[in-house]
Amino acid sequence: MESVDLIYKAIYILVIFGITLLIATYSTYFERKIAAFIQDRVGPNRAGPAGLLQPLADAGKLFFKEDFIPAKSNKALFIIGPGIAMLVATMSSAVIPFGDRLLIDGREVFLQAIEVNIGVLYIFGVVSLGVYGLMIGGWASNNKFSLLGAIRAASQNISYELAMGLSLIAILMMTGSLSLREIAAQQAGFNWNIWYQPLGFVIFLVCAFAECNRTPFDLPESEAELIGGYHTEYGSMKLGMYLFAEYINIFVASAVMSTLYFGAYNFPFMLELEAWLVDATGSVVTANNIVTLLGVVAMFAKIFLFIFFFMWVRWTLPRFRYDQLMKLGWQILIPLAILNIILTGGGILLKDYLF
């Protein structure tokens, strides 16, 4: 790769990293505003116009709070835990294609940090490491409530990762690729996978809630039973990193669902619009770049809709009991995912036979 390509790639990675942190920061603001709207309250409205500086005030508060470590804890692991959670969360978006490609000075600049032909496996591998941050933090705290939260987090993530992985097999059978760029390219225009895999999407969505520890699957940190769960003993920026990692995971889960099921950067009449722009401007480069930028807008619009849905559900549904959580994962979602694989395989064979 030439130095110019490396510069473009470095700029893109920095931009995506900054956008990820910005979205995670202001997710706290919008969650409180959405909660206030649903509960007929006002929400943050003091720090800055309409309370827009509230996330910065919260960050300042966490930075300047006393940073303490419990006397009987494992100090090294106590510090490493939130670091792992944050590191893994920020690594997850590396293979997500937020747009198609820009044509700059005769070069193709793909709007994807890294392209690997096993992008789906990369995300699963990285996300599965996130539970270690929760387990290490809960165990190192030397607090029984924290330990219970860590055990719940481990069993919950393992249970729902199985159903999530099985739900994805049907998509991989249809697309024949593990590359997220290829999966996105196959959904050009309005040919989205959601039309062919509605059951797989529902399974994946439920598992995404469980993987992000969001209500009604927030058993690892249920304050009614465990005070605060795995991060009970944490304060200052260590607590902030755990909370921040959760919101980054929501952003990444929303981006993955948008890519796999809702066409990623593709939008209706995209191909027709590009053809019209070529005729109107007389430039293939200009038309391509305009459509690509509109695709980026479409991608983030889908992501924001999913983030809103995550927040909406939090203030709508009650928390599961632990036995209900396990029953849903093992006795309902996994059999449904296997059924979806069988139906998809049958549909592919029937299509090959008829056409």
C-alpha cells in the first residue's frame, strides 16, 4: 500500500474513532431525554442550551472524582477490567463498511477501516472478548454482588452468542461470504436481507440486546438485586469506561444489524440516482462521490434508528428473571435459529431446482 493510501486510511480511522466516541458520549444525553419523554419529564436542561453540555459535565465529574481501589481487591486485575471492556468495544467497528467508495485523484478510497474476508468472524471474535472485561472486573472487586454480576454476564453472553451465531449462518448461506463489504454490496438498492431473513433478524436483535446487557437483559448489573452488579466497586473513570463501553457496543451492534439486514449504505433508488447524476453532471466521479456520501448518511440514519430502539425498549419492558433469561436463550432462540437454517437451506435448494 502506497503512502498516500495509508494517509487516507489513517484519516478515515481517526474520523470513525472520533465519531464512535462522540456518539457514545451523546447517547447518554439522548437516553435521558428519551426516558424523560416516555415518563413525561423534562430531562437534562441546565448544562448548556437544552442541556447539550450535560455529557461533558458528566465526563468532568467522573474525571475529578476520587479514584479508589478496594483494599482486599486484586489491584492489577481491578484496573485491567474496564480497560479490556473499553479496548474491545473500540476495536469492533474496524471492519464495518460505513460507505461504499470515494474516487479521489484517480484512487479508490473505501470507507472501511480494514477489509478482511472474515469480517463477520472478526466481529464475533472481538465481541466475545468483551465479557472478559466484565468477568475480571467483577471477580477482582472481591465483592459478592460484583462476582454474581460477573457470573451472570459470562453465562448470558455465552448463551446468546450461540443463538446469534446460528442466526447468522442463514445470512452466510445466502451471501456465500464472510466479508461485510461483500454482504453490503450484494444488497444494492433495495435488495436488503431483511426481506429474506425476517426470523433471523429478530433472533439477532434479541441476542444483540443480551450481548449489550441492555434491558430487559441487564441481569449482570441489575440494581434491584446486585446493587450495581459487576461494577459495584468502581468509581471515577473506571466506572466511566464500563458505561462508555456499553454505549459503544450499542453503536457497533446497530451498525452490524444495519449492515447485515438493512443494506448498510444502500438506499432505495440508489442506482437510478447515480445514473441520473451521471447524465446531469457528465462526471462519473462526481456522481459516484455524491451517491457514496448519501449512502454514509443513510447508514448513520439506520444506526441512529436502532440506537433509539435500544433506548425505547429500556424504558418500556421490565427485566427478565434469570430463569426466564436462560429459558429464552436455550429453549426458544437456539431452536428457532436452527429452524431458520433449515428453512433457508430448503429455500436455496428450491430456488436452484426451479431456476
